Amino acid sequence: MITLAPDESALLDRAAAWPGCAWPSLTHETIQRIAEREGIDFATALLYDRLRSSEQHGPFIRKIDTMPDAIEHADRVTVVVVPGAFYREHPESGADGGFVLEQARRLGCKSALVPLTSFGTLGHNADLLCDWLRRQPAGPLILVSLSKAGAEVRLALAEPDAFRNVIAWINVSGLVRGTPMVNWLLRHPMRALLVRLMFWWNSYAWTGVKELTW
């Protein structure tokens, strides 16, 4: 079980006591209004509380909460990070999955990082992922995708033979359906031009940005 800091416990207690906002009625617009008024941390805590107490998602979350801290035969499992955008240039962002690899090693698991391009097209990185997976020896793999890599794993699933050893996929803040931020960027031509110039200067794939429209 995870031990929460006092301020985190207080935040979750406040979310649990918040009136109304049952899971079916907790729409994107409602969450946005609450975030603007109460802050993003509280809105996230409220969303988690309502997910946890819902009939649809609650049983699964409670099952995860009661899982043991130790993993049986952990040394047989390899935790594989599929990194997010700019993971090479900016590992401090967490896009390189260092925090995931550290925890995997702490649990006694083997760990690996898939060497994707730092910011390539979804198709190119999906191909790199499939090629990497096919080269791995037999043994259970747990994929952990971060940010942009969520969309790349989703695309790679079109080649199921590459996933023969994958027993689970954990998607952390993954943009499996794109992000409204890209839509916003493309609506502002001057801002888009500046970002495109930055991509050109660093030899990044601008097409990869356009693929992430919501």
C-alpha cells in the first residue's frame, strides 16, 4: 500500500466530501470549471475519488490497491519503458521513464528503455517499437508508455505478433487520442511557425506534431 503525505490525504478527504458530481455527470466541462475555481490538484483528486467509488471502475482500482508490494518471480519480468517526446534532450522532464526504471529495479525486475527517436512520426516510432519487441528473447514484458509514446504503442498494436511476450501495457499520461494543445497551436499560425522553425533547426519531425491533433 502507498503511504500518502498529509497534504495529499487531506486533499483526497476534501474531494470525497465534495457534494454532488457523481461519476456519470463528471464531464470534461465540469472538471474544467472545477479546476478553474479550485485548482488542478483538487480537480484531479475529485476525478480519482469519483472513479474509485464508481461501480464501473471502483472494483478494479480497489483490486490494484490491495495488491502486494512484492512481485512473485519478479526477476523473470522485464519492465520496458517506451519513452515520451524529447526524452533524450530533456530527461529531467521524466520522459525517459527513469522513475519507472528505478522502481522496477527496486522490485527486483529487469528493466529496459526502447530507443525511439526523440520526436519522430507516430508510424516511424511504432515501427521501431515493433522491431525492438520482436528482437527480445522469450519472457514476460510489461510496457510502460509515457506521453506521446501512448499513441505510438496504440498504433503498434496493429501488429500483434510483435506483442507476443507483452503481458501488460501501462499508459502513463499517454496521448492515445492526441491532445487539444496541438489543435490550439495549429489555430495560431505565428506560434505554429515558431515551433515549426524550432523543429526544423533540431531535425525533429513536424508531421509528428500534426499527428497529435485531438
